[in-house]
Amino acid sequence: MQTQHIMRSFDDELKYLADQIAAMGGYAERMVAEAVEALIQSDTGLARKVVADDAFLDEKEREIGERAVIIIGRRQPMAADLREIVGAIRISSDLERIGDLGKNIAKRVVAVTEGKQPVRLFRGLEALAGLALTQLKEVLDVYASRSVERIGFVRDRDEEIDAMYTSLFRELLTYMMEDPRNITACTHLLFCAKNIERIGDHATNIAETVHHIVTGRQLPLERPKEDKSHKIVAGPNSS
């Protein structure tokens, strides 16, 4: 009876960590969506809300880390249980960074919207954000369901995000060359686009962590990155 109670209590502790990760994931997803909406709609009030909301993810990451340390010290878990706890720490860190990236986008809203910008400047960014948010939602679903067979698809989508980012980088540079009045806004949008591309990287990190939690194996590290924006700037002969 005592053993059953201990096991049930341990299961409750693991479930608590999983529930907190789910809460962080939904919050991070909403922050990014609202940051991009604020940028496109020139909504400075919504942008300020996103910046303030980041404190929630910071606190949740600290809470998960502290709780995980307590669980490890008390239970001394092995194998799959230990992977579950360490994985929660790693995933919470990635979600906290996604929140930071959303906050950074929101902070640029005022600078971008000081002058009325052509709608075409935002179309590529909106499409990139849609792809990254879809990837984030999918990876959170993979964490909740432990459907590791879907992880390959998540990694493939990250390559698609990288390719779209490179295309958007080229497009924004073209707008800057066409009209110097676009330079300031496009520079901020380039930083926003890079933040969105990095959200995809963090989502992929989460997918890889889930794979390790479930299988005990690491995915191959060699995953090609398709962000070629540095080559666009440096020229075709750069290495």
C-alpha cells in the first residue's frame, strides 16, 4: 500500500511538470501570435501587453526548474523518469526563449509603425509567422501525445521555415534598395523575421527533446540549416 502511494505521488509530480509545460506552451504560442498581430495592425497597446506577458514565462521556467530539482533530490529517478524531468527543464527553457523572441518582436512595433508602411512589407512576415506558429503547435501536440513518429515532419518544417526566411530576407533587401524610405522599417522587420526563424529552431529543439524522453535516443545532430541570408549579403563567392 505504501509503495502504491509513493508511485501515485510520483506520477502526480510528473504530471504537474507536464501540465506546467503545456501551460507555458500555450502562453508562448499566444504571445508570438499577438506580437505579430500587433506588428501588422500597428497596435502598440497589444505590443505593450506582449512585453508585459513575458514575465509569466520567466516565472514558470524558474518554477519548473526548482520543482524538478526537488523531485530529483527526493525520488532519485532513473531512466525514463529522469529523462522526463530533465526534458521538462530543457523544454521550459526553449519556451521561455520563444517568449523572449515574441517580446522582442513586440518591442519593435512602435519603431515600425511610426510611418505608414506598405502592406506588402508585412505579407512575407505574416506567412513566415504562420508557418512557425503551426510548427510550435505541432511540437506541443507531440509533447502531449508522445507521438514521436511525427517528429521527422517537424524537423522538415523547420527547413521550410529557414528557406522562407531566406526568401523574405532577399525580398526586404529589395524593398530597401527600391526606396530608401523603407530602410528603417525593413531593418526592424528583418530582425523580426530572424526572431521568427529562431522560434522554429526552438520548436525543433523541443521535438528532439521529446524524442529523447520517449526513446532514450538522441536524434542525429547533422540537420542542414537553410538560412542563407549571410550569403545574400556577402555575395555568391563568400564561404
